[in-house]
Amino acid sequence: MKAEIITIGDEILIGQIHDTNATWISRQLNDAGIRVRERVTVGDEAGQITGAVDRALGRAEAVIVTGGLGPTKDDITKQTLAAYFGGELALHEPTHAFLEQMLGERGIAFNDLNRGQAYLPTCCTVLPNRNGTAPGMWFERDGRVLVSLPGVPFEMKALVTDEVLPRLREHFRLRSIVHRTAITFGLAESVLATTIAPWEEALPPYLKLAYLPNPQFIRLRLSAYEAEHDRAAREIEGQFAALRELIPAYFLGFEGATVQSAVADLLTARGETLGTAESCTGGAIASSFTAMAGASDYFLGGVVSYSNEAKTGMLGVDPAALAEHGAVSREVAEQMAVGARRALGSTYAIATTGIAGPGGGTPDKPVGTVWMAIATPEGVYARLAHYGQLREQNIQRATAQAINMLRLYLVGGRDVLVNEGLL
Amino acid sequence: MKAEIITIGDEILIGQIHDTNATWISRQLNDAGIRVRERVTVGDEAGQITGAVDRALGRAEAVIVTGGLGPTKDDITKQTLAAYFGGELALHEPTHAFLEQMLGERGIAFNDLNRGQAYLPTCCTVLPNRNGTAPGMWFERDGRVLVSLPGVPFEMKALVTDEVLPRLREHFRLRSIVHRTAITFGLAESVLATTIAPWEEALPPYLKLAYLPNPQFIRLRLSAYEAEHDRAAREIEGQFAALRELIPAYFLGFEGATVQSAVADLLTARGETLGTAESCTGGAIASSFTAMAGASDYFLGGVVSYSNEAKTGMLGVDPAALAEHGAVSREVAEQMAVGARRALGSTYAIATTGIAGPGGGTPDKPVGTVWMAIATPEGVYARLAHYGQLREQNIQRATAQAINMLRLYLVGGRDVLVNEGLL
């Protein structure tokens, strides 16, 4: 079955806040097996609200509306929906009693504005809101359902969980949708698509594949609609296992996996440790590991060697190598990695040196030139990368690819680095 | 004039990601004096896209569409819009040449899927995308405009700023609204409002003040509508100068200013330098400076001393201090700051040591306990902070407040730290 979501509020349309309510509701509905067909945001204006409601009810079996239920006169959702469904506002005794008690307990005067919150459409089922003054409202027409909820997130969430979802499940006798998302890294979308085309074409027809590209990685989501839950979940597991066989060097894991979480898992499992020596990434590699809980189990520390003196003094880079090859060079990247591994006493070290931009480029070494290296017990390996003009992107890409270089090594040793054309 | 925004993507409808693009575009349009009337999110399905486009163009003069422009077959926005506006896809030579060059530089094979990105509707103006494979497309019909943009945020943002807004301004001959936003840090919204009430009440009536609170800081936006541009801009400058006098320790600067950009500006102006020694913030302080262009002018480097050995070996922290007071202590924070300043030869150093969580807390030093210190030519100053249970929040807060400690010192010396109750 299909649903639509309508959020009401000028603060969303001027971009002051993200529409986090719509995201949260979307996820709840999907998890419950309800497909969200469309989402709309409109302002606090009767014509817009009525238009959006009318179109949504024409397309979907259920419509969830949030916002515009406050006591002030700029909030008009309740009046507008009462008129749309052909009802009137009347005093709802249980709500009135609840509000009087709640506001009394909080020491808030029970004035006309608050009392107005207890006047509700006669044509709806009232969904009690324990956390605020605006109850939810459940309207039905020709078997279709429209639910109106307050926009305050914690009030809305409690109503969805406690009232709306159980009622939707019962009203529509729902079956579930199964989603699972795998994360790949290191293949451009076009190459990935070509590589896995035979796998994709052999998927059973009830599984839908979606590509969700990020700057950093590409997520592949398999969704089973209208299928028996356990069978679909097993089928998806099996399909992703086959996909992992097909692209072992690029398959990071499932939802939430990143290159750094993959490296963290590998290091923790092996009882090995990591250090960093960063120039152009400026602490972003260290920071991406230490952002994860449990980092102290394997991350010993790092050096951000922005100045040449930091490279020579803290990492033991040879001043002659700096003078001869420049800070952005294979020699310096390798010496930084080796120096960090030695100074920190770690099993591995990752190093980067490059020109993040916008300044500092030369014809020989334009902005976006990055050398990265990993030092291992076997030896040190370095590679050169060329990125673009944007500093933020260059830092992000160098961070992810330097970490990925260690991940590839941990997965398959030097051979994988060679196979990937990185050495 | 009115605009609408259409975002395309199943990942939004299933609640996997927030629709941050729509929020960002809403803000840009509003700042340009364009009112966003409605926002819609639809899936990658031709009928839905065409329906949403048709309704939006019936209501608004400009429609911005993002998403669905990737090279894979689930992305159909381009084909759908070409059909809707009555054009065909044809090879666009400049895009083809650009893609061949860009992918060549990045070492990505130029296959049929990539080549397909250079086939564009004959009925649109192509807006070149320097940062990705999908150009923007500008369609016109009866004076109304529809712009289709890629969904990757940094590609979309560059296109909006460089191509879309200038063209919209010209096409619709927009009057300018003057906006300027000041950033404050360190005062709660209610305290800030009380403190600046006299200033706010004395503003000329054609200037409107808006509070835009964030978790990290509060932005104050002054907007002049229907006023002569240069005069309004001068008036706003003068008003913000007066505001800065009123709250010198809390006024960070203007739109985009952060504690780190304020410190960067102060250090650059003075020709002074900075180093860092981070334990619980794990590289986030170094990373927040090096993320900004020009960091190499003042940032010499840093140490992420996660292990005790890194603290003693690289920063010269006394092992006896570690044994007696523990790693999370005034003594160790001070020695880290002094050690980083000495090792890096910088004018100042910032240090942090704390328990970010979720593990590692004790009854004496629960999760969220952070010591931070700054080393200066005059001496070293340390303070203790208590945050909450969430690792990410603890790292963010410690990062911002440790940097702010140096900022306060640079603005007014040790006296300000004392006045603020930090020492």
C-alpha cells in the first residue's frame, strides 16, 4: 500500500530547519511495509493545505500530515481539515479535562488559547497526545485514511508509535517490506554498474535494486515488496553474499559501514594498531577513527605535520628529501609513514602529503595532487592521486582513499594494491 | 516571485537520508528574495516526476529540481524532462570533451554509461558542472523556468551559486534584499536576547532582525526589504558594529564565521602561529583548522596523543604526572599544551584530554569530563568542562570550547578568561 506525507510550516519553506519529521515518518512507514510515494511541504495557508490533501488522498491510501496545530491563529490545520471532511469543531470533553490537569500541574494558566485546543472536528477519531496540547486526528473517507499530527517532534513520534502505526496495521492488514543496503567503495558508479550487470540482471523480479551514490561510496539497496518477510530476507542475504564474491575488494559491508569502520574492525580482530602522519588531510584521518567508539583499542595516535619542521622534527623526515623532492613527493610520503609507525610503535601507519588548495599549486604539482603511503611490517607502499580544485573534496577523498589503501592491504596484502593499479 | 522545489529520490522517501538539498536551496532562494511556495519529493518514476513538474510550473514562476541525474538506468530525470519539454537527447560536445578530460585525469574508464552523461536535451541550456558528470539543465516555457540539478550536494551547491541564482536574478529582474548575518558564540538565546534588547529596540523600522539558533552558535540576521541597497548595507554594517561593541567576547564575525575562523583571522593578522595536542578530540581541532584555506599560514601542526606513550614520547608529558593524576587531569592538559608549543615552535598551542565515551568513565571522572588548556607566551591556562554521554557531541563541544578559549585569550588576554569564569 502507498502513503504520502504532508508537512506544514513556513520555517521549513524558508530553510530555517530541516524537515526531520518527514524523514523519520518515512522510515517508520517503510519499516511497517508502507511505501511512501510522495512528500510535500506547504505553508500555513488553507488553499495550499486543502490542495495538497486532496491530491494526496487521490493517490495514496494513507496520508500523514504534521504541523499547524498550535494554539495561535497562524495555525489553521485543524479548521481546514474539519471543513475539508465536512465536520465542525466541538468541545472534546476528555481532551478538555486532560489539558486542564496537565497545564495545572505545570503551573500554566488555562486561558482561551489553551481551551481552544480541546475543540476538535466532530468527524475524526481523536488520538490522545500525552506530551502536548494538540491531539492527533484520524479521518477516514472511502476506506482511505488521513492522520493529522502536531509538528513538535517528540509529540509526533509518540503518537506515530503508540497510535498511528498500530491503527494503520489493523486498518490495512499490512505485509512487510524488506530493505538491506550494502556499501561499496573504490569503483565509480559506471564501472560498478558494468561489473555487476550480470548479477543485477539475474535478480529475482520481486527484488528491486537501487544505486545510492555518495561522494565517498556507493550504496546498493535491495528491497523486496509484496513478498513473504523471512524468505525475502534470506534471498537478499544470499544475493549480497554473491555480490561480495564478485567484488571482494570493493564490498565494505552493510548499512553504516565506512572505510574507517572496516579498518577498525580488521585491526581490532587482529589485535593490531595504527598511527597516522597527515599533511594535506590535516587531522581528518585521525579524526575519522577517533570519532568511532572503541578507537583507543587500536589507534595509538598521529601527527599533523603541516610545517616542514614538524615533518623533520616529529617524524624524522630527511631534510635532504624535502629539499630535493619537495614536501609533496613519494619520498616524503613514505618517510612520513615510516616515521609515524616508528614514533608511535604501531603495527601500521597511514601518511598523506598533498596540495589541498585553493593555493599552493604549481604546473608540476597542481592543486589536487596527493601522495599517500602506508607503512607495514613488510615495507612501505605509496601511490599518487590527482583530485580536483575543491579543498573540502580533496581532503575528504584523500582521507577515504588513504584509509582504503590500508584496508585493501589488510584484506589481501601487497598483491591487491598491485591488482588495483595503486602501486 | 514564487518558486517550488522538487527533489527526486527513493532514498529520501524511505527516510534513509534527510532532504538537506531542499533546505539549503530554500534558504538560498529566500535570501535572494524568492519565496518558496511548496516543496515536493517524488520517486524515480516518470509519471510522478511529470506530474510534480506540471503542477509546480502551474503555480510558480521558477521550479528547481534536484536528483535523478546519475548514469545508471534507475535515474530517469533527464529523459523525463526532455520528453516533457518536447526535446530529444543529443550529444553535447563541450560536456563530452569535459567528461573525457576529467575522467581521464582521475584514471576512470570512459565507458558508455559515462558517455551517456554527455547526451542532453536539445531544448535546454546546459549549465556546466565542474565537479561531476551531470550538468545542470535550464528549461524555459512561457517565461517560466525549470532548472534540473544533480543531487550530489557539493555539485548542486556550486551550480546554484555560480549558475542558477545569477540567471534567476537576471531572468526575473529581481530586486535585491539586503541580508547580513552575524554569528555569536557562548551566550544562550534567552541571555543574548535580554542583553541586546536595547540595541534591537533602537533598530530602524525597515530593518528586520531574525534569531537563527544552532546547537553550536546563534546567528542574528538583519534584512532590509524595499530599501535602497547601498544605504541599507551601510546601515546594517553600522548596526552590527554597535552590536559587536555590546558583546565583544561573543561576537564571532559574519556569515560563515566559526570559532576556528575567528582564531585563524586573529592569528593571520598578528603573524602568530598555532599547534595542537589532542587526546579526546582526536584530531578534530587540527582538522577544523586545516579544513580552511590558508591554514598553512599559521597552523604548524599537531599531535594526536591517544596512547600514553604518545603523550610522553611526542609531547614530553611527565610519566609521573600521568601516574599520579591520570591522563584526564589539569597537569596533563597543561603539559600537553606546553609540550606541543615547544615541539612545534608555535606561538600558541591548544590541548584537550578527556573521556569522550561511551566507555572509559569512572565515578570520579565520568564520561563527558574534559580538561582543556592553552599554552601562550605568558603562561599556560587550563579549565575543566563537563559534557554529556554522547561521544560525537562531546568531541564537538570540546573542540569548539577549546578553540574558543584561545579566541577569548587573543581578544582580551587572561582577564577575559577570568571574567568568563573559565579559570
